[in-house]
Amino acid sequence: QVGMGWMTVRDLGTVGYRGDLNNRGVTIAEVLKQDGYGTYMAGKWHLTFDKYWNGPKHSWPRQRGFDRFYGTIAGAGSFYTPNTLTRDNTRIEAPSEGYYYTDAISDNACDFIAEHRQSKRDNPFFLYVAYTAPHWPLHAKPEDIAKYRGKYLKGWDALRRERYARMIEMGIIDKKWALTPREKNITPWAQVDKKRREWMDLKMAIYAAQIDCMDQGIGRILSTLEKEGQLENTLIFFLSDNGGNAEVGPWGFDNKKDGVLGENSSFSSYGASWANASNTPFRRYKHWVHEGGIATPLIVHWPARVKDRGQFRWQPGHVIDIMATCVDVAGAT
């Protein structure tokens, strides 16, 4: 309907596959803004045709309903020198020292909440926070990586068994659901040599560190809401867009083999072997329509309105339900 049937890298020549957000539908920000909401976004946009990274700006966030924007127009990239970094409608460069994109997304999200409460206190707000973590490349801060080094030397086979047992114990999955077999192209951990084990342990440690940093940032956002007296009355959705990513092959890719893994000199992924563990107990990965590709968590937090807190809901949902729910909650049209 809105021209985004595939990615933004090319125009496939039909109305649903132009790779650029068109005007045949309204965004959630456009709907809520006309109902008096302040609308803010921090993070990844990726709804603008690649050749428009420097303009025209008709499909940029500020032109599609957001009062403020900090993030990247393009999809994934370096966490230290992100391509297409933009504030509002202006392309900017990341600072050369001490910059990490995940932290910047979190910090700007907090700033938007505080600024809204200062200038538009009587108006409700909508905030969309789109982290790129833990999408490749494997970039993370050394202090976060250090927490996880060595924790994955047990390997993906043991990790899948442990996660499977823990999810049954927690009630997340039904014990009638069998753990799927290891994917055929993945080497049993017991047959992986010591050097490769250490390399793959480092990859997964960086992946975990990326998520750790994101979690810290979400904590800061929640603390900001609490400080502003809005935590109880704010409806929060936390979800992922897909399952773990198998790109490319069981060991992942390493495009800068002379670089230091985790730093800006490297560009790597964690590969199908760890993605298979990430998607426990399901089959396959992102790109596939198996459960391992499409099943993700949805955590909803709204103390002022949600009853039976901390309970599981088994009703299936889809990402298209998010906007409909928010419009209903806002009483907008």
C-alpha cells in the first residue's frame, strides 16, 4: 500500500515495490500529531529510497509526522560512524571520540521526553525508538564485551538445550513443543577446533554486549519517564522485528579480517550457528517465514491500565496491530 513491499535499495517498478514511503497511507506519527500529540523518533528510519539519503526529503521522518528526529535515514551500519546520521532534517557527523550509536539513540530519546515535558507539558507524547542493535556489524564497547567473554565457550548445542529447558520452566513455551534439530549446515560444537571456538565465543560475546547496551538505554528511558511522573501512565511496547539472522552461513562473515573484532575497524556478523541458538526452539531465521524468522516477543507495560500484570497472553499479534492499538488508545481517527 505504501510502496515498501521490499527494501529501499532499488525501485522494482510496481506501485507496491518502489522502495520509498509514498503518500497513500498515513504514519502513526501523522495520525497522533493531528490529535495533539508531540511526536518524536530516535533511531533507524529505513523507509527512504537509498538515492534520497541526501534529499529530496519527502519521505524523511520530519516530513512524515515527527516533530523531532535523531537517527539514521538508512538501514544498518557502523555503530561508531553511522552513515546518514541526521538530526531533524539536517545530516550530521558523529563525534570522532566516545561515540556509540546505541547510546546516542537512548540519550536522544530521553532528551525528547524531557523537552516535551518542559515545553508541551499538557499534551500527550508518542516516542518511537528504533535501535539497530543487535544487527550486524558486531560493534560493542570493550567494557560491555568483557562481561561476556568465555560465557559462550560451552557452544551453541548446550546453549540451545539450556534455553529450551528455561523457557519451559518459565512457561514461555509448551513442553509438548520439541526442540528442533540442529540445522544441517551447522557443525556440532564438539567438532569445532579450539581456535574457532574462541573466535565464535568472541562473536557471541559482542552480540550479547550490543543487547546489554540497548537494555541499559531502555533503563534510562524508563528512568526518565519515572522522573517526569509518566511511567505509570505511559503505554510501552517492546518488540523485535524478526528472529536471529543467519547472514551469511554458519560462521557469519568477516569483511575486514585485519580489523579488531568489535571495533570500527571490523565488519562482521555472528552467523547461522548462533542464530539457531537465538531462535530456540524454532527452525530457520530472519528471511524465512518459519517461526524462527517471524516469531518475536511483544512485551507491553502500562501499569495504569493493564490488569493481571506479569501474565502471558497467548493471542497471536502482528506488527500491523501496533498502530491500530495506539490510535484506539489515543482516541484519534
